[in-house]
Amino acid sequence: MLSVPDVLVVSVLALLLFGPDRLPKVMRQAGRFMRDVQNTSHSFIAEMERAADTTELPPPAPPAEPEPLSLDLKTGPDKNATPEQGTEES
């Protein structure tokens, strides 16, 4: 960061180098250039963030299919059976 004496030295050198007539024009051009650089960097950053947000994610895994209850055609479904246990044969 520039201190106050550094800014004064740079200002005096710019005044001596460009003169009092051209100095405002040169400073306006420098300001426009800096604004263009900032706008370009902001748009680049925004584009990179947008591209990072829209990356394709792998599709979610389909839900697991529950195991069907087995039916005994002679006695019917077992009322006490759960899908994990299945039916018990006697």
C-alpha cells in the first residue's frame, strides 16, 4: 500500500512527465482501463461460478425394490410374516 509521501512523489512525477494539460486526459484513460479490467475479471469470475454450479451430477440411484411376499397357494399369506422374514413353511 502506498503511503502519503509515496503518492505525493508519484503525483509530482506524473505532473512533470505529462504536464498540466495532458494529465487529466491520461488519468481518465487510466481510470477507463482499470474499469474495463475490473468488469472483465468480474464477468470471468461470474462465468466460472455459473459453470461450476451447472456441472452434471450423476443421476440418483433408483429406490430399492421391496422383496415380494411369497404366497403359499394352499394356506394363503402368512399374517405374521414381514417382508424381511418371508413365510415359514410347516
